[in-house]
Amino acid sequence: MALHSYELNSLLIHKKEERYYVLALIFSIIIYLGLLVSILFIFLIPPLLLLPLFAQAVMMAGIRTNGVRVTPKQFPEVYAIVEEQCARMGFATIPDVYVMESSGVLNAFASRFFGRSMVVLYSDLFELIQSGGTRELAFVISHELAHIKRNHIVKQLAIIPALWIPFLGEAYSRACEYTCDRMAAYYTNDAEAAMQGLTVLAVGKTLYKRVDREEYLLYSSRERGLFVWLSEKLSTHPTLPKRISAVQQFAGLPASAEFNSSSRMVVAIAAITGAAVLAAAAAGITFAKPIVRFVETITAAAPAEDLLAAASEGDAAQVSLLLDRGANPDVTDEEGWTALMWAAQLNDTETALLLLEAGADPDIAEQSYEETALMVAIYNGSVEMTALLLEQGANPELQDSTGWTPLMSAASGGDIEALQLLLDAGANPDTADDSGRTAADYALENGYREAAEVLLGRGDAV
């Protein structure tokens, strides 16, 4: 039986995630207020907020320029996993997914900057697809998508001061990891793959199949003491055996081992540390629910103030309201994406028509690959959007940074409808890209003979 949203959240979100976030947020607000009333320290607020954003922007730019982006043509089997899991998790748009060389490191992470989400898979982990570990890779991908779905990246930026407190920031991060493990196990519907995927992180993409899980968890559960405790409490991730055990419990499987609390000395140290955040904890107990409601209100209202955000959410009513208030229909984000591109990404013809009628230019190209809204529409198989853009004057001959045309994109996917629309709009089938190949060449290369015949029938080669 399908679960209601509230029931699903109660099931998937770790019980400590929101609790720790509220405590961290309260402490951070107190620090921010203290800085605001101090003439000396008021100058610390801009760097405190802007430096992490700047560092994140530089990191994402480095990944985009060096990593290999997963697309329907580049690692299509992995893109299919991403597409399927995004659909199951209710994503309006598919985040960018990149693969990067990792010098043997097995990991993955999610990031977000000004409305643009990204998942990065390290190459050694990505190579699971070559060793029959597709299910385990699906779990890892779903785990990172869960971070984006829960908005963990943005939330952590809001509680930067709380990261100064030993244990608090790490405790919130660990709770987030438990939540994402649960969400990934639920949306892949494969608890075994979840536990195997976590085992991969422990011993690698080859040896994980030989690990006796019960033995692994049993011996790990016997490790106790001050330094064992400190090792976990100062880490942003729970220990892998604990994460595996948590998945077992979530899936209703028999527990392989019991992970008990530590010694009296450890409890005493924890009590002393807890005293440092006693005021924040007391405030959290009193104001937790109002603050959560306030944060949710802010989060929900933010996209309503921005045309790009409204378009990326498919909110045509909000787009119309913002345009009526004088919003620039050609406003772009840091990547050069316009609201029309987001509408094309979603095949949202209602929003697209509003933007075009307000004067949006369909031929603006984004910065990374110099693609236009028409290229985005064809790339996503949006025939209705393709027709609308061409009717509104989109140039079917504009080429991207590699000389790729909309016609080539449609041909490589065997999209006959899009081909006909483009040819009727004046697209030249004899145009070649930087490698000297035409749209017909790409159709033949991908096995779409009918598409090639349509193109050759319109070209000079007949």
C-alpha cells in the first residue's frame, strides 16, 4: 500500500536528523546575532557566508571542466539508473552526474550551488559496473540523490557556526548519512544491495563479495573504548558496520550484531561535552517545532522570489506572476541557463509559452556547452517543446561548442518527429560538426537507418 508523504518521511528520515539540525541552527543564529551587534566582528559575517560558497563554486567548476558527464550517450547504462531513481524519488529535473579519477579512493558526493545540483562518482567506485556491481552502484547513486532531495548541502551552509562545536556538526552529518542510507535502500527496493554497497566502501570493489558480513559486524561491535568512541564522534559519517546494521534493522532483517554504548568514562566525557551546548539544547526543546516550521516556510518561499527557480520547479503560475512584475525573461544563472532552458528540460510548454510571449530569446546559449533551449528540448526528447520553440523562431542551425546541431542530436537518438520538425524549419542536413560528421552520419552510427534515410533524402548527397 502506498504511504502518505508524512508517513514516508517518518519512516525514512532518521529520528535524530531534524533534532540535531534544530540545535545546530539555534546555536548558529545566536552566533550570527552576536556578530551583528558587535562592531568588531560584523565584518566576519560576509566571509563566513561567502567563502564556503566561493570554495564550492570553484570546486564545482573544476569538476565540470575535468570530469566526464554521464549522459544518455556517455555511460548510458548509468544514466538509466540515475533517470529511474530520480523518477522514483520525485525529482523535477535530473541532477548533473560526473565521473572523476580518484587515485584509488572509493567514494561519491553530492553538491549544489545556486539551484544547480551535481552528483560526483569517483572512477574506482564507478567501475562497479564492470564487475557486476550495478545494484550496488545504484544504491550509492541513490544515496547521493537523497542528499540533494533532503537539501542537506544548503542546510549545512546555514549552520556553519555550529561546526565549531565539537561533536554537534558531526552528529547532524551522521544522522543525515543514516537518512540517505534508508532512502536509497527504500527507493532501490534492495536492502541487500545497500549493505553490499556499504561493504564496497570498506574493502573495495573486488573483495566486497568475499566478506562474511556477520563476522565483519560481530567483530566491529566488540571494539570499544575512549578512542574508538572519539573516532566515530569526531567523524561526519557513522562507522560502516553501524550503517550496515542500521540498514538491516530498517529492512526488518535479523541483526548480525548489537552495537552497544561505550564505557562509563566515555559517557562522562559525553556529558561534559553536552554541557557546552546545554543552552542551545534547552532552547531547542522549547522552540524546535516553531523553528522547523519557520525554516520550512523560508525554504518553500525562496523559489517564489526567483524566475529561474520557479521555472525549474515547473511553477507556471509563479512564472506568470514574476513576469507581470517585470522580471527579465532572459535572466541567466552562473552557468548561463535561462528560465526557458529549464522549461525545455521539463517539457513544460505552458511555462515556455509564457516566457516566449514575454520576449524570451530562444537562441541564448548556456556557457558550458553553448547549448540553446532547442538543444535541451531535443536532448530530452521533448517533441512538443521542440515544435513550440521552432514556431516561435528558434534557430535550428545554431551549433554548440563542438559544432553539434539540433539536427545531429535528434538523429543520434533516432527521433523522426524532431527531425521532420527541424527540416521543415530549415535545418540543413549537410551541416558538419567539428569532426566533419553530419546528422546522417550520427544516425547511421547509432543504428537509426530510417532517420538517416530521411536526412539523406533532404540533403545534397541524394
